[in-house]
Amino acid sequence: MNGIDLANPPTEQIIDSGYAIRTQRKRAIAAAVAVILCVLGWLGFEIPRGILTNTDELFTAERTREMLDAEPWVVHYNFQRSFEKPPLQYWLTTLTLPRLQNRTLAVRIWPLLYGGLTMVALGWLVFLVEPNRPWLLPLSVAVLASCPLFSREASRGLLDAGLAFFTTMAIVLAQLARNRPVWWLGVAATCLLGSLQKFPLPFLVWVLIVSVWMTSPVERAKLRSPWLLASMVLAIAAMAIWPLIQITKYGMSVSHVFHEEVVVWTGATKLGTRPYFEIPIGLGRLGGACGLLSFLAAFVILLSKKERSRAAAREISIVSLAVIGLAVVSNFRSVRYIVPIVPCLCFLLALVLYRFFGQRPAVCVRMIAALVVLLTAGFVHATIQINHARKNAGDEKLIAEKLGQLQRAGTKTVLIKAEKPGGDLLWDSFYLFHGNCRFPVKPYTVDEMRGHPPMPPLIGACVARDFPVIRDIYPNVKVELVRAQFICWQVDTL
């Protein structure tokens, strides 16, 4: 009988098919690399612009600066040991802050590097989960790059971009452990690094992955490997080392291990101060269309009959939604806390969008047009957010520099702040960092100054509105510098 046996195709056809897949894979990887380089170039152009004014960025900058002047291994803030955050990114920033003239770039370069590595890790994850869909790789990377929530964090000197990289790598290594359990050791290593970066979210993700595997008879058999138990024990022991060092060597109290800054506790004084659904709302408000659609895509993958055979995609969907759910019920105060699983959400969105490219030509053309609009809108939204975060604080920076010049041993440094947050002066971290202060800075409200004024000699900063109060308390006050509404003053010994 002439023709081709479809059940047993000839060897030449199999070879041609394999060659075509490999060719497409190389082109897809090249496209993904081009996307990553373009995004890094764009963000690399943005991050050196302006001066640091964001509170958390200034915490990163000032903690690093004080580590350089004090103990190099433990975090300091306002010239006291600080145990609020682990030290990994601060250690890295000590390499760039004294060497780069642009201090903004020196603080932000590590989150940018983490962002690039996260995009690479996402590409690796896509390749492991969908090896026969090579063009899903650049699509996933492009969706992640255009998500304002991700690109904004990759351009700021915060800790979340690094945690996103370690969390994504934990998921990648868990996928590798499906066939080679020795990769569980790699997951343990990423858990350690994640705990040193901000908090042990990669370990939580690991526990969630194992929990999902326990629901499947096929996956459950893989959990019997001794590598898994040994790696988990090793991860827990390794993550405990740094807290134990801080407790035994640096005098940290045990209560600081679970610092109250991580979670917005709903005690009697804070109940209702933050909405429980701030994170889902923030996904749409700060994450743009990509953020909102990626959240919905997780439900689509989870409920879709077409994806039920794809265990890895459903697993990622369940883990992502579980992390969001735990963050919501714990009343975490910012959408930034789910940035580490944004790469997974963007992969799920790309997986949903990819389905339409196999439809008839008319549908495919409309999908391409919609995708171009979606990605363009994401980049525009991200650019607006990045530019909006910049504040013109040049005048106040001069005041901070003058305070730093006036500081002397035995002279107190005070900042007169408004009664409520969002007052006229920026945060004490702004003055510590930009003033290169050598001694602590103490914020006071106007009422505190009236009730318990500090004894001279002292120097300080305030806005013109509050200066008459200072003059009433200290008649011999001298104005050292005035810039716009900001005043730097000094009071000698009475």
C-alpha cells in the first residue's frame, strides 16, 4: 500500500521535525535575549536619573553607607544596629556605593541585575514546562518585562527584585527535581539566599509545591526521595544560621526574628487601618492590564480542561494563587509582597495568550494586534510610574548636605517634622544619606519641641512655617542656609 504510515512515521520525517523544533528554539531564545537586552537598556537609562527620595530606597542606601563606616557584616541604621532586614543586598551594595560616582546608580544597579536574572530564570522555567512551544519563551519574557509592577521594582533600590529572582529559581530547580531529585539541594540553596535577601518566601513556595505534589499519585512517588527530606532539613538549618549569629554575637532579641514590619498586624490599634484586598486591587492599579490579566490567567489555567494534562502549569497556578491568598488573609500591607510570584503569573498569562496563535488567521491577527497594544500599554504605564516616583528634592538635598557639614561631636541634630505622615520635610533617612551624616538624627514634631525641647548645642532643619517656634524656644538661633521653604539652623550653648 502506497502512502505514509502516520502511526509510524519514517525516520527522515522525525529528524526533520526535530531539526525544525531546534531551529525554532534557537530563534525563540535569540528573541528572548533581544527582549531582555532591550529592557535592561531601557531601565539602565532610567535608574541613574534623579536623586533618591523613596523611603525604602533610602533605607537601602543609608544602611549600606553605615555598614561601610561601622561593622561591615551587620546592618546599621541611624548609627545603631538594625535587625529589621537581612543583609544580602546591603552587602552587595557595599561593593558599588563607594566605587560609583552616581550614588543613585550604585544603589539601584543590583535590583536591575536581579531583574535581568529573573527574566532569564523565567525563560528557563518556560523551557522546562513547555519545551515544544519555543515561542512561548520570548512571549513570557515580553509579558513580564511590560508588567509595570515588575519593571518598576527592577528600577528601584528595594529588596523585592532579588526575592523575585530567588523565588523563580526555586520553582525552576523544583521542576528539575522532578526527574533528578539531587536538584532539591539547589532549591535549599535558593531558600537560604532568599532568607538573606528579605524573608524566606522561596521556602514557603517549596512547601506549597510539595503540598501540590502530594495530591497526585504520580508526583507523590517522587517525594519519597531521601534528597527531599535532607534538603529541607539543610535549608531550615542554613536559614537559622544568620538569626542565631545576630542573637548570639550582635545582641538581637528573639522577637526580632519575626519583626512586625513584615506583616501589618491587626491588633487593637491597627485593625482596619489597611484593607485586606489591597494586594488584588494593587495588581490592577500598579500592575496595569498585565497585572490584572495575569491574576485572572491563573484561574483560567486552574479551571481549564485543556490544561489539566499539564501538571507543571497547574502546579504553578496553584502555588501563585496560594501565595496571593496567604498574603491577603495575613493582611500584608503592600502589593510589593507578591512581586516574587509576578514572573509566574506573567508566564500563565502568556500561556493563555499563546492558545490564540493556533487559531484561524483572522483570530491570530486580532490576537497579535491586541498583544501589541497590551505590551505597549504596559511599557507606557511603567514609564509613567518610574517618572512619577521622581521628586524634585534638590533644595532639600542642599539642606541635608549643610547639616552634615555642621555636625560635630556633642551637637544634637534634629528635624522638625509635621504631625502627620506626608509632611513638609522628607524622612530622616534622606538627611542621613544625602548629608553623609556622622552622628544620629532625631525627628521631632512641633509639639514635642514645645513640650520637651532638646538642650543646645544643636543643629536642625525645618520649613519656614515652623521656624518661628524654633526662634521662640531658642532666641539665639542662627540661620545657616535657606533654600526654598527649607531652613537649616544652629543653636549654640545658651
